[in-house]
Amino acid sequence: MLLQDLTSVHDDMQAFAQGVGLRRFPGYIPDEMPSVLWEGENNGEGWKDFMELARASGAAFLTISTQQIDADDVDLLLDELQRSSLSRAEDMESARQLRHYYGRIGHVQIGFPHHGVMFLCELTTEWYESYKVLQEMADDLGGLLMGGASEDESEEDER
């Protein structure tokens, strides 16, 4: 079963963490931080094994972060895609479909520190993955447009 909202999973995570004696630190671990991503069994509750591992390693806390999208996020994405002549109609339609998921949790990241490395477990919905792909595409397309403008400006400066 594919979840469309991770809110109940997030609630279960908080209760489970407290039950095994781990405190919650609200925070997101960025990609730049040295980290190892959990590749445990994808049985829907593998995060429990991850939390048990955190406890066994002596961690006193877990970082827990959630990601949602709202109307402004989708509107900005649509604007960025519309500005590019390289975006496709199916990308625009996929972005519009994201409106069905306003306010829902689409991504949860939990982590714990151990010997200078963050160990992470991430859960995500299919629609949130789609949102991230579209967002990266819009950023890339925007960079192409801006890159072109910068080259034109630098040619004018050389004249």
C-alpha cells in the first residue's frame, strides 16, 4: 500500500521514539553533512528498526523533520515551468496535480549522530518525489535561462 500522507507515520515515529527513550530534536540534516542513508527493509515500518539501532548505538536523541507543500510552493513551481519554453505540457499537468496534496506530509527524515556522522532514514511519498523532480527541472531550466542572459550581458561588457 502506497501512502499519500505520512502524518500518521510521523505521529507513530514520535510516540515510538519516546517509548524507546529517545528525545526529539526538530531539525533537518542537509546533503552537505556527512551522512549514511538507511537501506533497511522497505516493509513500511523499517524506521522502527532504525530507531532501535539509534538506541543501541547510545544516541540520546533523534532529529526528525517533515516536508509538506502548500499553494505557494505549487504556484511558484508552475510559474517557473511556464516561463521556460523547454517545459512540457505533461510536466505542467503533473505540477497542477500536486494541488491535491496541500498540507499533507510527503517526506519524513529521521536521523541520529554517531562518531561525527549522521545516520539517516527517509520516507517519502510518490507525489513528493514527483514534486522534487519537477522542482529540480524548473531550477535547471531557470539556470539555463539565467545563464543565457549572463552570457549576453558579459558579451556586451566586453564591447
